[in-house]
Amino acid sequence: MGKKGFIPRTLLGTLIMGLNQESATIDPHRSRDGAGTQIKGMIYSQLIKYYRGRQIVNDLAESYEQTDDLTYVFKLRQGVKFHDGADLTADDVVASYTRILNKETGASVYPFINSIESVTATDPATIEFKLASPFTAFIGALALPGNYIAQKAN
């Protein structure tokens, strides 16, 4: 037992992080403050994301392709699990984007991806995005922080 107020370190360690403000929420789709964004980036993943040098890399997506001017198809990496051990599925992605694309949610990325007309799970590991009109910056917009994938509510 440690001193009063002392948190003993474990084999896994303790993350101590200094932020210049409290986060109002770490809801992956509602948080808009800097502290919440920093925290969410360590908790949630995206289909694709920006990496060093503004390079777009796969995160939860194993691959993706543009099949026509309005359609993008993403394949999920296999073996990805949520913290409770549940498998990541295309339904989780669809639920996350349904929430992000709802104006009432107030997602910070909404203005950049509001050209999405529909998001469909075509099988447990495949997601199809249909756009309302061609949007050449779609992949770049999808890689922006805030396109977080959360577990579908049961």
C-alpha cells in the first residue's frame, strides 16, 4: 500500500498526462475541445488516418478502393477487438457514421464528410460509402481526426 494519494505503478504502468484544460466529454463524436480530442485519439481508431508527413495510412481498414465516382468500399482488418473483447464489425462502422452524419450529434467532422449519402455494411467486414456527388477530397476528409469508430450500442 502506498502513501495517501499515491497511485502505485503496475507492470502495465500508469499514464500521466498533462492537459491545459478539462475535457467536457470524451464522447467520440460530440467532443470538440482540444483536451477531448487528445484523449479520443488515444482511445479510438478510424478507418484511415493521417500519419507523419500528412501521409494517409490504414488504421482499422485493411484496404479501400473507389469503385466509381460515388462509391468507396472499405475492408476491415480481421482480429480487431474492442476493449470488452467484442470483434469490430462493419455494423460498428455503420453505427458510428450514422451518428457522425446526424447533424444533432454536432460532430466536428460533419462539414467535411456531409457529402456521404449512405453507409452500408455489405458483409461483416465490408463497408460501402455512397456519395451524393463526386468529392475528390473524400479520402482526405475521412482521414481527419474525429472519424472515430465506436462500438455499436447493443
